[in-house]
Amino acid sequence: MASLGDIGVSAFINILSAFAFLLAFALLRLQPVNGRVYFPKWYITGGRRSPRHTGNFVGRVVNLNLKTYLTFLNWMPEALRMSESELIDHAGLDSAVFLRIFLLGLKIFIPITILTILVLVPINVSGGTLFFLRKELVVSDIDKLSISNIRPKSQKFWAHLSMAYLFTIWTCYMLYKEYDRVAFMRLHYLASRQRRVDQFTVVVRNVPHVSGHSISQSVDHFFQTNHPNHYLGHQAVYNANKFAKLVKQRERLQNWLDYNQLKYERNPEKRPTRKTGFLGLWGERVDSIEFYKQKMKDLDKRMALERQTILKDPKSIMPVAFVSFNSRWGAAVCAQTQQSKNPTLWLTNWAPEPRDVYWRNLAIPFMSLSIRKLVISISLFALVFFYMIPIAFVQSLANLEGLERVAPWIRPVIELKIIKSFLQGFLPGLALKIFMYILPTILKIMSKVEGHLSISTIERSTAAKYYYFMLVNVFLGSIVTGTAFEQLDSFLHQSPTQIPRTIGVSIPMKATFFITYIMVDGWAGIASEILRLKKLVIFHLKNMFLVKTERDKEKAMDPGSVKLSETLPTLQLYFLLGIVYAVVTPILLPFILVFFGFAYLVYRHQIINVYNQQYESVAAFWPHVHNRIIASLLISHLLLMGLLSTKKAANSTPLLVVLPILTLWFHKYCKSRFEPAFRRYPLEEAMAKDTAERASEPDLNLKSYLADAYLHPIFRSYEEMELLEVRVDKNQPHMTTHQ
């Protein structure tokens, strides 16, 4: 069990790491050569230009203005200077609402932290129970500040019960205020923004096959019949996954051709060569430039043939279409109503914005989606429990005293003070962070296999899986596994009636592990996010070997985005830890406050200067954030009831039953009050927006505006695709080719 000294070692290492990352960032960001790494957002928006246009060579690489080094920490106040409305215009509503999650954490936990430090910590310290427990039970100095230190049947538990009620009421109040604010921001954003193609477009799935009619003809006939006054046209969806692979293959060949041409330009006396065999390892040696030109020429012929096959083969058209309407009102009616008496046919929903569409999944047959979801659910269940193995190992590092009793032969190795402090205070949090690093990639692949149509939905699905994973493995798994290691010897030498009490007392003891995890992930981890060391190295490697024009520099620049699939579950874990341990071990709360404040500052800077969001979902993720904080409240109530029952607090424990009931009632009210704003578009708002637009732009041609909005992007990227034309027209609504 980590002591205060071990936690001090961990705090020192993590604070030192965070300071080193911040100092390196503050200096690197000042160098002109790193501008596209630390300010890519401004290059994309045109607010910043390449340093090659001004100054000498040294000035384009190194900042020679010594005065700027005296104000190298200016990035902090600059990150706070932009107002929320300006931030929405600059980065979108998703980014602004994402930052509000950190502010919500501060609003909830600052008052709670002050109260617990002033009220509960003195009460816990005065308990004195852990001083009289059997020596076999592993405890630490942190545990003496927790509820474990209160004697059984003590009247002091009324203070913890009162605080549990107060914290729940305060958290629900802040959740209500924030849900109300975000719902208003969403509706205001939709009403005030310029028109978007997805406001006029509905995606329809499971289009039935009619004998003698193509999919396009069936879609055209159905919507002309059932939506005659508002139907404008549709875009057929082609199964172009094979063509997409050819496009990616061509891009790789183009990159190799560019690389060899650049190599030749730098050394004109020697033309680059390669072998024709696999990976250039064997075969005849040929000119590399001519080799890749010929490869691309052959591939272009295959692509042209595949394109014609896709466009002419009726089987390539999927039973999915993007249907366009001449008004938002017409699209809203279609997207939010049942179209057929058979509820499994003509399924409609709002189309994601074009850059949010995950085109690969449009080709998945609708009937296979339920099978895919079942398989993924079973796979996720297996993966969660498979990861219990490394989690158990990590917990054994965090609880060396308990492990020594099971395996006494390791005692000579770990008894050295420096090694022991490092193992208990720093390594467990770092090891868990490493194990969790590859997990989001696996979960994202699983979400894609499920068949979601939009990137934003895939990210939210990944975030949900990641949250369940962290709840079971990081939170519950850490408590259960840690308890088993710590108390194994005690379990074997006491009567069965004492085991529930031992578990109840040991739950707060995991606060020491979570404190180290917060410092590794929430302090040093966030500081490494702003440094962008990996992106920095990759950019300069590309700049050295591949970049030759300004356009190449833009391609080499990788601004990234807020990875909601990873950041949301992490934030929800911190909310869970704070809410659960607020009453149990309040000393954990200051560490969480530091995380929320520091992370808010870092992510605000990144959103303003770095990230370029891939899509705009108009804060569609907020209901998930709200629901999981509610789940954290319910978990905290159940754990507190179990803990107090082991303390024989018979008078106060039954009163806790009211808390989850009130919390569930509050959740149901918020769901009915606010969630429709995130699931439906009010017809009143749609009609008002349409009326205002017709008055201000009476000559607007929506046909041309929506014409190729949902054309598959691979057709746009292919250099001969100007031969293709999408006609969104009532008479010719699908893609055609001109020969």
C-alpha cells in the first residue's frame, strides 16, 4: 500500500515531467520552423503564413527576438482571452461544448472539495479505528483520512450521510443548469448558422427491391408519391469499397513517385533505382521514377474499368439513398416519421453532414446490422474480461505488501526504499496508462464493424465502449483485484462473517492507486498533449524527405482533433472518481481539481491553435456526458450503502435508499425535458428558418446547392471524375455519366 512518501515521490515525478513538457512546449512554439505543428489551425484558416516569405534563412528556422523568450508563458492568458461566442465561430459548437465539460467539473467539485476538507477530513481523522485493527490488514496514512477510520456504529456517519445528500443535490442542480444551457446553445446554433446541406437531406435505408425497377427508380417513385410538395431529388449510393482501395493504392504510388522525383532533384547526377521484386528486395534493377509512373498508368486503367463497372452494374447500387427536400420543414417531417406500414422498410433519419459520413458502412446490408451488433457485444464482453489479467498485474505492483505475503521470495528485491517508492508511487499508474493506450484503436475498429453511418456516431459508440471498459476494469477491477491481493492473507485467517467487513473497509484504500493514476494521466499526460512530440518529429521527417511545395507542407501538417472517443470516457472516469470518493476519501478531490483546471487550459489552447475538427455534430454527445455522470451518482450511492453496512451504521444506511430513487427521477425528468433537442429538430424552428430564408433569398436555387453534396469523395479525388455529374432532379435524380 502506497504511503504518503510514495505519493510524494509520484507527485514529484509527475510535476517535474509536466513542467519539463510545458517548458519544452513554451520554447518550441516560439520557433518559426515549428509553426505548422503548434499553430496549424491558423494556417488552415489563413491567419498565419509560412515563415519562408519573410526574413533570412536563420530567421525562418530560429526565433532571434530575445524579448519573446521573456514572455514564453503568454500562451496561458492567450488561451483564455477568446470568448465563447468567438470560439464557436472559430472552432465550432462541438469544441466549445467539449470545453464546458471541464468547467462543469470545476463547478461541481470546487464547493464539494472545500466542504469535505473542512468537515469530513477532521471527522475521519478523529475516528482512530485503523490504529486498533489487526496488523494483518494493510492500511496506509491516506486511509486514516478516509471513512475507514470511523468506528463502527459511530454517530459520525450522520455527517457522511448529510454530505452525500448535499453533494447529490448540488451535482444534479449543476447538471440541470448545464443541460439547459447546452440545449439552448444547440438550438441557437442551428437557428443562427448559415444553411447546411444536411438540414435538407435525409438518409433512407432498407429500400425494398421492386421487380423491374432500379433502386433509384424506386426511391424516386416513393418520395414523389408520399412527399410530392417537398421532394427535390436523391443521390444513389454505390458500393465503391473496392474502388476506394484502388484510390488508396494510387495515393501510395504517388507518394513514392514524389519521393523519388524529389530525390532526383536534389541529386540530378544520379537517378534513383529499385528492384522490381517484392518490397524492392529482389528482381531486375530499374529506374524508380519510370517504375512508379508505369505502375500508376496501369492502375489508372484498372480504376477506369472499375469505375465503369460500378456505374453500369445495377447490383452496385445499394438499397440506401440520400434524399433531398426543398425545405427544412419537409426534411424534418420525413426524418422524424415512419414512412411505411412495414416498420422495417424505408427507414429514414437525418443525414450526417457530408464530411461526417462514413462511406464504407453505407454498403452494409441493413439486415446484417443486428448480427454485427450481437457479435461485437459478445466480443466486447470477452475483451473486457481478457484485460482483467494485465489490470490484476498492475494492481499487484500497487499493493506490494499484500503480494509479499503470497510470494515472500520477492521481498529482498522490492524492499529497497527507492525501488519500493517507485513501484508503488509511479509505476502502477504508468503501466495502466500504457495498457489503456492501444485500447481505443481496438474499440474504434469494433464500432466501425457495427455499421454506423457517421464518424461522429462511431466516435460516440467507441466512447461508450471505452467508458464501460474503464468502469469495469479501471474502477471496479482495481478495487476488487486490489482488495483480493491486499486482504488475501487476512481472508485465510478469519471467520467468514468478518470477510464483508474487511472488503467494506478496504474499498477506500484504493484511493492511493487512483491518486497516482490521476497524476500520471491527468497531469503529465495532459502536459504531453500540448507538447505534441510525436507530431513534431513526424512533421520534420516529412519536411526533410517529402515536402517540396507549400501544398506538400499543408499535407504534412497534421492538426488532429479532439478525440471524443478517448477524452470523453477519461473525463467520465474522473467524474466517477470524484463523486464516489467525495464522501469516502475526500483527500482525492484536490488532485481531480488540478486535472480539470489544467486540462481546461491545455485543451482550450489546442482548440484555438491546433485542432481542426473533422465534423460538426452540434453537441450531439452531451446527453451521453449527462447520463454517465448520473450513473456515477448511482454507483456512489450503492457503494456508500455497502460501505456503511459493513460499519454497522443501521440508523443512517436505510436513508441512503432515497438518494438513488431521487437521482433516477431527476434523470427521467431531464431526459424528457432536454434530450428531444438532441434527437429531433422542432418543426416550428424549421418553418421559421425556411420562411426567413425565402424572404432574404427568394432566388435561391437549392437544386444546384445540393447537387453533388453527397457524391462519394473517392469520385471527387480521382482526376478524371470531372466526367461525372450528379443531377439532383425530380426527373433524373441519380448519378449519370456522359460518354
